[in-house]
Amino acid sequence: MVMADTRVVEILNLFKRFDELVVLDDISLNVNLGENLVVFGQSGSGKSVLLKCIIRLMKPDKGKIYINRNDVFKLSIKELNNIRKNIGFLFQGAALYDSMTVRENLSFPLKRHFPEMTIDQINGKIKTALENVSLEEAIDKMPSELSGGMKKRIGLARSIITDPALMLYDEPTTGLDPITSKEISELILTLQKKLNMTSIVVTHDLICAEIIADRAIFLRDSKIAFEGKIKDLTSSNDPFLKNFFSHELIKV
Amino acid sequence: MKLPRIIYGRRLSYADYIYNFFATISGLTIFNLEFFKQAFMPPYEVREVKKHMDELGVKTFGIVSVTGFIIGLVLAMQSQPVMQRFGASDFLPGMVSLSVVRELGPVITALIFAGRVSSGIGAELGSMRVTEQIDAMEVSAINPFKYLVVTRVIATTMILPVLTIYVIFIAIIGGYLAIIITEPMSFEYYRSSVIQSIEFGDFIPAVAKTFVFGYIVGLVGSYKGFTTEGGTEGVGRASTTSVVLSSLLILIFDMILVKISLWLWPTLG
């Protein structure tokens, strides 16, 4: 019997450098269907670069990335966009469009990708997305009227409104207080279960990782220094990892 | 579209400045070619173009009205004593209107427009770039160049000629007011003198070149905003350099276009 290939994202021997600074050095990893992978690492260790390479916002110097067996860097823009329609991306600063209200931010991808949708259907989708992030009252607000946590939630609502199969999160809880951070992490997990998504979460927040992660990797010196379960990562005898997680463990 | 990177920093060498000069020229050329490649491909963002035209019109209406009125007024006030000294007061309406139509109206409107609009586009797209809004658009499979740049460049190209015609009209009115302060002249006489002295050949090349000026304002602002890097400092830089570069290009292209129009319509000389 042939086993079904469940790899959604496959990264092979990825290299990326900025001038003399090597940020990704021979990174290879797979993410399977329905899995939540957490990417740990210090600030500047190349976590966000990895995420941006996956969605082709950046081009690596070497290596290949496959999404559903499509070589991301060999696709035409049209083919790439067809794949991107099935991917959600939550940016570190939420990246809400300043000139649009929350409603317009959410309807923007829908109107573009589903021109056949009626106004009622679009409004229905917006309502559900806002209910999912518990921010129905913010519908007519401008992004400048929202707090950091609210922006993250709306950013999350915008990312999931097209029902993506793959979600990429860039530091979803950075800059938030521990309670909001926990709420956002639980929200991500709930949505992932509800919508059956595959996720890659870049973070250095252990609380967030413990809630979300099925598997974790740790980037150090541009390489994958650890790959496995979160428990094994936090109980590792490696002095660097011990030191990295000690502060977080005290909090937990 | 791959654009050459500009070198930023507090201590740039002469070689860096020379590199930046050529990088900007080649970047603008690539940006320009990309505009023509994408402007004719569907989807045509007609609603966005209309929205930007509305905004730009409203934003600049006040300032160009005042500017236009003052240009006409000052030009007539300055020229009146000289014309009187040479006994050529009758030619004053013609002189004011010809100066305003052929050069002052189009160029000053374009420079005011560059100051108001190019900096605005540079700052707006620049802040969208540094806050990852342009990346967000790209990962949502929406073409940010088409949605943000093409629409703005079309809007500036279309709206500047309209504003210029309006400024010319206001400046001619301003000229009349300056004249009647010191000497009596009927509006009917002023109007017929103006109409007699302006030919179609004066008007068409003057307005035609404002399409080019409008295009420059939109393209330079968008290029500077789209290629912003370096956080809020970069946004400020994009805004300022947009105005400087677009004003400079407007004056250079004015020189070139005047030469071309004199070559095409030798009677203008």
C-alpha cells in the first residue's frame, strides 16, 4: 500500500544571506497536513525571512520550497497567486490597510477573489470572521482607532476570511500583554481546529508555542538546532536552550 | 520587477552619490516600463482611479485657485507700468494671457501639484511599505503595483490638465482685477483682447505638456514610496525626495517639450 503524501510545505537546503550576514544556512524541513509547526529563535535569527521565502516575498540564494508539490520559485505570477489565495499570512504588525475601515479591510480580498459573491454573502463572511475573533463591534472602525491586540485580531480575521488551507503567522503575540497573548494563541488554535488548517508560527513566545505547537524547530546560527516536541525542547540539556527558555519557564 | 537599490546612510562617498544617481534613473525607467506593461492589462481599476482623481482634485483645488489668482494679479501688476511706459497698455491683456497660457499656468500648477501630491503619494506608499501593507496585498494575491501605482499615475495624469485649464482661467481673471485697480477697462474689452491674442496653437501644446507633468508627479511619488526602506526616516525621505525629483523633472521636460512644440508649430516662435 502506498502512503499518501501529506507534505503541505517542503523546504530543501535553503540558503539566504544579506551581504555578509548569513541568515538561513541549509535549512530543510517539512510541514504536514493539519500540523502546527512553531519556529523558535532569537530576534534576527532568520525566522521571518524563512516565512517570507515560503510565500515568495523574498527569494533565497539557494534551495527549493514546495507548497503542495509546486516549486514556489518556478511558478508564474498567475500560478503563484492561485496558490497564495489558499494561504493566509498574519504580519507582525497586522498590516491592516490604514485607509480602509475594518469592514473594507475584510471585504477587500473577498471582492477581489470571489467576484461572484453577493453583498449579503460578503457581509455574512465578515460577520462570521469578526465573531471568530470576538470583535463584531469594531466593524466600522478605522485601524488607527484599534489597540495593538485588536489589530492583531482583525489581521487574523482578514487572513482567515478566504478560508486558507495554510496559515503563516509572523510573531502573532509579540508586543502584547501575557493575557492578550494567551487569548490570541488560543484563538489561533481554535481557528486551526475549526477550519482544519496547516500552520507555521514564527515566535519566541513560549506560552504561545505551548498552546499551539504540534512540533517545534529552533533556529540558531542560521541552522536548525533542534526539531521535535515542545516538551523536549524546553527540557533539553543544551546550555543555550536552557538559558533561552529559563525566563519563560519561570513564568509558566 | 527588480529595481536597483539606493544606498542610504549618513556618510556616503562621491562614488555612492554617482551610483545613486544612475540607480534612480534606471529605477525610474524600469518603473515607467512596468507602468505601461500593467496599465493596459485587465483588471482596470476604474473605481480606484476615479477615487484618486476626486481626492487629488479636492486636495489641490484650494491651493491652485489661490496660486492661479495671484500669478495673474502679480503678472499684470508688474507689467502694467512697463507697458504704460512704452505706450502699449492695450497689449496688456494679451501679454498676461499669453504668458499664463503658454508657460506660467502649466509650469506653476505642475510645481504646486508636485509639492502637494507627489509628496503625499511618496509618504502614503512609503508608510504602506514600511508597515508591510504592500506585502500584505501581495501575499493576498492582489497586484500592489496595479492597485496602488497604476491607479495613482493615471489619476495624476488625467487631473493635472484639468487643474491647469482652471488655473489659467483664474489667472486671467486675476490679471483683469489688477488692471482695473489702476485704469478703467471694460470686462468686454479685456475678454475680447484675451480671446484675440490666444490661438489654438498656444493652448494645445501648453495643456498637452501637463499630461506629461502629471505623469511625472504620479510616477516619481509612487516610485519613491514603493521603494521606501528604513522605517519612518525612510518615509520622510521618500516624501521630500519625491517633491525635489518631480519638480526637477518637470522643469527639464518643460524645456524639452517647449523645444518640441516650437519644432512642431513653428508659428509659435
